[in-house]
Amino acid sequence: MRQGEHMLNIGGLHEGVVLDHIPAGKAMDIYKRLKLDKLDCQVAMIMRARSNKMGQKDIIKVEAPLELLNLDALGFIDHSITVNIIKDAVIVEKRKLNLPKKLVNIIHCKNPRCITSIEQGLDQVFYLSDPADEIYRCVYCDEKYHSSKK
């Protein structure tokens, strides 16, 4: 650790996930988009924490197994977020996110003529058509969407 760096204090979190390097002010949006309110577990949000790397950042601590979180949704929302996996109150792994190649039921097609607008219960499926510009397209009608970060 370099001078001035601080180790992330995961106080009280014995097993779970810490989402770090969330842009300041975005934690509540991520909380809603990941549907953390539907999980039966403890969730703690730290808003506008000091960060040497970012100036300010948000952090979300989730006391639940990683499998309960939709990492594709998180990668779509912001793939610069770091996922810290906690076991026995220690960070055992740090995962970087990528833009997912395929999204299922994360975004919805806004094309009124798309089959997904007519057929209820049809999965909303998008594929990453342009990674450089973070553009997704509906597999049914080819409607274009930018990732949440753009």
C-alpha cells in the first residue's frame, strides 16, 4: 500500500460483496437497478466517500453471495465498478467488470413496433453491437441503445 492509500474497511461484513469505485451519487440508482431491495440481506451504502483515485465515490456493501447479484446488469450500468468478494471478513478476490455481450431483461426495447411491445412475457434481449461506443441492439428489431455510462 502506498502512502496516503487506505484499505477498504469492510467492518462487520463477514461474507458478501463490496461494490467499490461507484461514481459519487450513483449508489441509489445501482441499488434499484440491481433490485437489492428484493434480497433478504443487509445492504449498506456509503455515499460520497473520499477517494484518491476518483475524488469522491460511493460504495455498496451487500451481505449475500455473489450469485445473487446480476453482474451483467452491473457491467451494463458501469463496468468501471470493482467487485470485491468477501469471505471471513477479508477481501479474497477483486473482480473487474466488462460490458456484457448479451443483456436479458435488463433494458427494454422502446420501439413500439417491436415484437416485445406486443408479446407479453417475451424476454428483452440485446446484444453488444459496438463495444467502442457501448451500443446495444435489440435482437428482434435492431433498435439501438447506448450503455448507461455513455
